[in-house]
Amino acid sequence: MELSYYKLNPKQIVQDIFQKKSHKIIIYNKQFFIFPHVYPSDKFRSSRFILENLDSFVKNARVCDMGCGMGVVGQFALMKGAKRVVQADINLFAVRNAKANRTLHKFSRRELKIYESDCFDRIPKQIFDIIIFNIPFHSEPHEIKDPLERAFHDPGFETLKKFLNQATGYVHEGTRILIAFSNKGDVKALEDVFNHSAFNWDLWRATHTDEAYDSRIYQLTIA
């Protein structure tokens, strides 16, 4: 799992996450549990970029937080005024982690539903106003040996393609799909996936553009 852009040795980071018991971290003055086999959202710069922009689009919205990890983005969306949130992750450890944080922040199951799901496979049919997906940056071939690795790897963007295909059944004409990415990954290949989807897209916002690797959010709307 060679991720050379991390300041720390990535193998050691993964090893530490595997071995640690659940503990709490602070993100924007809020406490969150982080479980083993779940990547801490505070270490993803793209997650922080999403959080910085939540105020501009979640008020009174029905939100889907896809690939939710420990549950930070969707739960901050509720704190920022979202009407209700659905969270989903293929990683069972992440689902359990998000549920623990739901309890920690005293959100009801009515306002925050959490599913173990490969994209929309197990999410009941419904319509969202906002769908947020902080996707893995690495699309090269890779054998997934632990659920944690899905936070980094989506070989051939196959999961993204599935997500975009299924998403057409969960949107209305005004729905915005926000996908976080970085030029750490293959931007050209990603945008080609968008071009072959049922959605119009644009690069909505970007930051750290003067550095080696940026953080960016794409916006997709129904064509």
C-alpha cells in the first residue's frame, strides 16, 4: 500500500490503525470515535475541504453521505441544518464506527440512517437533494486485503462507475452530487468517467492549487 505523498510512512499509519483500540479525536471542536480498520477523517485533507463548504449547501437538504467512514461529513451536515441524512459504507467497521458517533452526538435513527452498503445496493429508494462522496484517489490495479484499503483504492474506478449508474435513481432535477478528489489521482481518467455518465459535471471548487497536490470538489447534476 504505497502512498508516497503521506509525510509518515503509510505502512506504519495503517499498522497503527489496525492495532489501536477505539479512541476519540477532535474535528472542528467536536469529538468523534475512531475505530480500528477505519481511516481517521481528520487525516484526509479532502474531508476537511468538504466540511469547510458544508454551510453553502446542506441547509434543509436531504443528504446522502456515501463512503461515510467514521461518519463525520454526514453528521456535520446535520449539525449545519440538514433535514435528514443517510450514511453508507462498504466497510462494516466504518458502519459500526458511524453508528457509535451517531449515539455520541445523540442523533435519532429517524434523522440519521446508516447502512452497510456497496454504493446504493442496500439503501431504500428515495430522493436526495445532496449526495456527497469522498472517493478513493487511487484507480490503478490493487488487491484489497483489508476493508481499510477501500478508503484509498478503487481499481479502474469501478465503484465510482457503479455509484454514478445507481445514483440516477436517487436524484431529482435539482440534486447536486459533490465528489471530492485530488490530482494525486488520475484526473483525466476520472473526468472521462464523468463524461460517460448520465450527469453534467464541473469542477466546483479547488484549494491548495499552488501545491504539488490539490483538493477539489466536482459537482454533478442530472443531464
